[in-house]
Amino acid sequence: MSAVASEATTSLQPTGRHAARWLILAVICVAQLTVVLDNTVLNVAIPSLTKEMGATTADVQWMINAYSLVQSGLLLTAGNSADRYGRKKMLAVGLVLFGLASLGAALAQSPGQLIAARAAMGVGGALLVTTTLAVVMQIFDDEERPRAIGIWSSVNSLGFAAGPLIGGSLLDHFWWGSLFLVNLPVAVTALAAVVTLVPESSGRGITRPGADPAGATPLDLPGALLSMIGMVGVVFAIISGPQAGWLSGRVLISAAIGIVGLAVFALWELHVPHPMLDMRFFRNRRFIGAVSGGILVAFGMGGSMFLLTQHLQLVLGYGPLDAGLRMAPLAVTVILINFTGLSARLTPRLGTPGMIVSGMSLLAAGLAAIALLGHSYGGMLTGLIVMGVGVALAMPTMANAIMSAIPPAQAGVGAGVNGTLMEFGQGLGVAVLGAVLNSRFAALLPLIAAGAGSLPAALARTRTDGERAAVQDAFAAGIGTSQLVGAAAVLVGGLLAAVLLRRAERAGRDQQPAPGTPSGPEPATAAAE
């Protein structure tokens, strides 16, 4: 590690345990929960929006996607801003933006107004996702940090499971704007707690009154713009693919813009004197191992959620609310394991590579169990619990490995990288496993329904109960095949990440000076080897 990185590490290491650290974590988790909920809660309001606002299908898609597109495009920039200007300050700004945009969404009178408000919520959400994790890294020491990150990570699982349930409950009693109004008391309470409790820090260490957290380092505006173009292009292609077709002009052009944008971003960051994201991190074996595993965990989670929803509703015949309730055991398992600290206690015994390979193997086993036993909910329940254990072991370990591989002075950027990986991996899981599902379904369709692009379209072409049963069986087989493909990808990814991290640990031990040997500053390139 370079001398600069070593100095930054020292400056951000807490001199003592912050007295209010667990209370701060609780506040941070509540703020994080609202961000995750708004990724899923709007799905249940589609019928209401279509009826009350006269929203078209395209309007509804943009209402849902504007939030995730803006958030994913700004994650790296938001993390860099937190490091530069102060994490507490950016956390407060994120809460204010998120609260005001939620109010605007609740009061929207037209589809265009709601889309604009959702985009503004994405800006606040990007700041919250990056600063909350950076603050966790700041206020917890090495001993307690794995458990704290585990609790923070569990909020994501809780949000995905609780979103449809909370949305459905609110819509049963109130109008669709209530989905956004509930964010206001949370944002106000969290803002008061942040201002009162959270200590300020930046990339220059713990800031003091009158200090300039930005220092003399210039802003990397071209890097910020290129990262936004690249991520928005890629994420938009992934989001649009299932509806528009993967070979449609819209998807191909968007993907091309995104890939070119990210490539130019990488080249720019390699040559600019003060990069937003130091690309030398990608020569760090520990970082590469954590990144590759993180993408595959998100791949498995995103793809499995996409498949499980269809499995429960279209194969087993549950309604949206019942399907959401039956997916809850996965989130409950994750929460129980991480809130009790079981995952954190296992880490010293198994090590980071052991935790990752164990967690991802269990996640793969859960997916395989659902594929093979999911003809009834009893068989699916077993797979959901096994998946929950795997996610609880692997996901916090991945986040901790990524953040630990980046100097604490750049904790915001590290959180941005972690969030970007989650967005990309989840979208990739939906795209790849969705393509496998569609391909297998099309191959197994009976002649009467050949060429249908979806299960409802195929069922509309049938005339007898036998034909309808054959179409249903073809779809169920497609679901099972795609779940097995996802299980294999997650298992291979876990083994790959564990091997890379094990090699990085061995290389780190080999570079340690022998006992009694004087130690001087490490070369600037050591961290990247």
C-alpha cells in the first residue's frame, strides 16, 4: 500500500469506539431501507396509475425505470462527492433531496411530473446508498465492522421482500401517493439524527472546524460524465431487453453507448492526474476477487427474484400479494443470521474465501432445490431458506472485501463501486436467466402455441385443457432450466472469487517483513500487485 494510502488509513481509523455507533447504524439502515423499497414498491401501483393518471405502458415503464437509471448512473459520482466534500454532509443532502422528491412524487398530477420526481429521488438515493456504507466503514472498527456491514446488507433483502407487501397494504387503504408520503417522516427523522449523531469525515480524514474537506484535488468532471453515460446506457439496455427484444435497435444502441462510455471512462481514469476511480484497484487481486464474486452474488439474487416471482404466480398460481408473502422466508433468514451476528462470528473461523465459497455454494444449492423441488411450495420453501443462508454469508463478506481493498480515504468511491456492482449484477441476472427461460420455453411449446413470446400469449392460442397444460408445463420447465443455469453460474463464481482471494491473502503474507526486519514505507505500486 502506498504511503498516502497508509496515511489515509490511519487518519480514518477510529481512535475509540463511537458511543452512538449502533444508534447511528439503525438510522442509516432506516434511510437505506427507503431507498431499496422505492425500487420495488411502485410495481403494485401500476393499475392505479394507469386508471387515475391515464398513464400509458411507456409512461409506467419510465416511472419505474427513471429511479433506477438515475441512481445507477450517479453511484460513482455520489461516492466521489462524499469523499471530497464530507460523508455526513452528503448524507444530509441525500436525505433532503430524497424527501423533497418523494413529496413531489406524491403530489404529481401527470405522468411527466411523476417521472421527473422519480428521477430526482434517484439522485438522493445514489447519495444515500454510497454515504451510508461509507459511514459504516468510518464509525466501526475492524472487530465490529463485519457485523455492522452484515446488518446494513440485510436491509437490501428486507426491502426487496417488503416492498410489494408495504405497497399493497397502503393501496388497500390510501391512494397511490401514500407510497411516497411515507418517506417524509423517515427522511426528517433520519436527517435530525444524522445532524446530531454522525461525525463528519472525508477523504482527507476526520474533518475539523474550518478545514476544507475538498483539499486542492480538482474535480474529475469528465470522469463523472463518462461514468454516468456508461452506466445509464448499460442499465437501460438491460432494463429494456425483456420488453423490446435483445436484438432491437433501442437495446443495441443503448448497450453500445454504455459500453463505449465505460471504455472511454476507464481510459480517461488511467491518464488523468486525479481520477475519480483509481483504475489501479483493478490490479489488486483482493479487489478483483471481491468484485467478481459480488457480481455473481447479485446475478444470482437478481435473476432468482425475477424467476421466483414468475414461478409463484404463473406456475403455482398465487396472486401478487400471496407471492410476496411466500418469498418472505428468504429475507427473514438473511435478517436473522446477520442481526444475530452469526455471519460475523463465522468469518474469523472460515476466512473471507471460505465464507464466500460457502455462501455462494448454499445460494446455488437453494436455486437448484427450487428448480428440482419447486412443483409445490413446500419444496420451494426449503430452497428459499437455503438461499437465505447463502446470501447472509456471502453478500456482507463481499461488501467488506471490496471496501477493505480500497483505502478508507476513498470509502465513498468504494461504496459507489459496491452499489454499481449490485445494480449491474442484478440486471445481468435478469437479462441472462430471462433469456434462458424464453429460449427453453419457446423450444418446448406445442405446435399450437409455437412462436408465442410469453405465457399469456401462448395460453391465448390454446383450445383444450390438454393444450393449456402442455403450455404450462413448457413454462415450468423453462423456469427450472434457467434456475439451474443460475445455480451453476453462482457456484462457479464463488469458486473463482475464493481462489482469487486466497491467492491475494497468500501474496500479502509473502510480502510481510520477517520478524525483526525493519519496515519502511511500502512502494506505491504494492497495493496494486
